[in-house]
Amino acid sequence: MIEFNVPPLAGLFLDAFGVKIGGIYRPEASTGKADDPAGLFTGIEIIEDINDAYEMSALGTPILWPILFSKSDLAKKYNNKGELIDFNSQDFRLPIASIISFRRDKIMSTTKVNGGRGSVKEIYGFDDWQITINGFLIPDASQPQGLKNSLQQEKELIKWDNCASRVDVFGELFSVRGIKSLTIKGINFEPLRGKPNIRAYTINALSDEPIELNIKSSI
């Protein structure tokens, strides 16, 4: 059986996505005390049992900002005949080596001021959040749905890309922005040279909120 080692992910993010990940924080650099839990984070509450704060990886390290896809009860997909059928899939915790970026524009109209400077802005609301999830499919013994290798994870992501409706999403980075669901616009996978057990992936999505219409009937 061939075994592969996963290289440091900070370098992979820089090579694949141009994202620079900072170095490891060492408390002794600020206080001179090895493994000092306070370090530069004076005033922040320290949790004695790290398992109470984070989901843990197979290596015993915390997983920061995990992302969970969960199907909506009304979720659909297209079959081979182009017909809408129920989308049946289990919840999916995205790979642990994933980062998210968010962008949102205001919906506004601007009017130039004759003989003056600047413009008059009329704000009508907010556009959808534009969401980009970049990450790597890597061997992960801690994957809660049992998708422990990169090929299994890629097949699962393709299933979610086939969803023809919104996808419920859970994660603290989404909840602080009021995002409960998203619609996947597209997904792509890229190989990494010399790393056959690792695949880079990118998901482009939009936040999706249900719109309720109240219809008054005269009948």
C-alpha cells in the first residue's frame, strides 16, 4: 500500500490560491515563557479543555470555523430526463483545510451634481453575499461522514453541486452575517503537481434568503 504525507497547508494555499497564511504563533516570543497561554492575548478567556471550544481533527488539533452543508427539506435536483426530483444526501462537513471570503455590495443609484462635486446616493438595499470557499481535499481520518480520502470528498462535493435549490449552511462565519442558506454557482477542482492525494477546490456561491409573498385575495 502506498502512503502519502500531507505537506504544510500554508504553502499550498499560497501556491494554489495566492493566499498567504501567517506563521505559527509562539507565546514565548512575547513573554519569554514557553507555552505561556496568555502571551499576547491578555484579557481573553482561556478554556482549559480545548474540546469544549472546537471540533477536533484526527491529529488532536482544533478545526477553526468548520463548515457544514445540510440539505433543505424542499431541496431538489434534476434526473437524467431533466425532471426535478428530491435531493437526498446526508449532511456534509466540508474539508478541514478550507477558507472562506465574503463580499457584498449595496444596491444604490447615484446622481451627479451639476456644478458641484460628488454625487447623490440613493440606497435601496443590499445585494447577496458573494461567497468563495477555497480549500484542499486531503486524507482526513476525522471526517464525521466517513469520507476519509480526497476522492470520496470530491464525489460528495459534486453531489452538492448538482443540487438545483438552496443549500442550508452552518458555521459561525455565516451566522454572524445572517446567512442561513446559499446557492452554489459553480465549483472547480485542480490537481497539484507531485501531490496525487491532494486536490484543490473552489466553490463560488451566493447567499440565499427565502422571499415570502403575501397575496391578498378578494374572494
